[in-house]
Amino acid sequence: MIQKQAPQRREETDEETFTIEGRNAVIEAFRSGRTIDKLYILDGCHDGPVMTVKREAKKQDTLVRYVTKERLDQLSRTGKHQGVIACAAAYAYAEVEDILQAARNKNEPPFVVLLDNIEDPHNLGAVIRTANLAGAHGVIIPRNRAVGLTATVARTSAGALNYTPVARVTNLARTIADLKKEGLWFVCADMKGTMMYDLDLRGPIGLVIGSEGKGVGQLVKEKCDFTASIPMKGDIDSLNASVAAGVLAYEVVRQRM
């Protein structure tokens, strides 16, 4: 008896609902102003249309990954990717200035949540939801080594993405330095920091959260004015990133009240 071989299962990706395939389609997406979070290109391909795609990606500072044909085939929904697949953002990104303006519009001192090394879309979505409920004026994420505004992030935010601006920046440490000129102080979540109850978290503030595995990067941590720790009485030594963000964000809320 000959067994029929099961068809190869296409790899599921968080971005799959928003993938754009094919050289011309991707070029037009860039030129129309569509925000592209990530671009996959067949490694070693340098023909005219692909070079055009690369130029458009460079203009937007889009993250480009060069992969094998097998990888592209796994990501493809149509089977006609022509060596190029783009992952578009589910929502448009804001500018950092939009977040500051939101604070001005409410006549409130700015309250911004900055995320470093957050790669889990569920964590990002949960933080955006908490940021909205805690009255933060926006969230800032880095372009590289972090998840963007994917479909899962949109779902997990439970609608908060419609109200809370999310800005994406090339250099988080430089952004912190720029925001300090606007009068913000920055507190970084760190297990070795000062107990959060002993810190003054009122006024214009940026709350910096890293992943539970990597934490906040050293360069970003050095830009912060102080570090805050959360009291923990259990047997494990770290909180989920979105939970830590929630605890610290609501300490900011408590002090502001």
C-alpha cells in the first residue's frame, strides 16, 4: 500500500494577514506610503526590480532580511513571491511629536512608555492596552530587534491601538536624550534598582521596560535617570514584561493622583 505524502504545511507567521508578495506589488506599497515593518528578499538576487525594492526600503529605513528560497516559500501565501515578501504594519505609526502633542492637548505632563527588546507581540499588545488605561500619552518602540504593529498586537491591545499612538524610532537611546530636552525624566525597570515606592514618579516621565529575558539594553539603561524595582516575594525572580509595565505604570498613576 502506498501512503500519500501529506502536503507541506506553510509556516504561519504573525504578519501573514498583512503580507505583500511580488516585486511590483511591494514597490507600489512602498511608493504609496504603506508602512512596511519587515522585508524578506531572496539572498543573492540583484536584478533591476529587486534593486528598486531595496532602494525604496532604504528610504523608509525598513528592516531587510535576506533569506533562502525555501524560507520565502514557507512565508508565501500565493506561491508567487518572485523573491520578495513585505510584511506591512497593521496600524500606522505615529511620530514622537504626536505623543508630546497628545499630552499638551490634555494639559498634562507627558507620560510615555518606552519598550526595549520586546519581541513577543502579545506582550506589546498588552502593554499598549495598559498604557491606554493608565493614561499614558503614547508608546515608543525601536525599529530593530523588536516586534512591530502586527495583527496579533492589534488584537491583544483590545482596541487600545485606536487611541494610543505608537511611535517607532531608529535609536531608543538617542530618543531618550532628545526627550530629556523636552523636560522628561526617565525611569528604567530593573531588579537591582531602587524600590519603586521610594521614587518620585510624578511630573513628565518616561517609563522604560525591557523583556524578561534580555531586559533593557545597557546603552538605553545608561540614558535613564534612575532605575525602579518591583517588590517580589515569590520563588522566581522576574515578571512578565507586560505585567511589570502594568505594575510600574499604575505606581505612576497612584503618585499622580
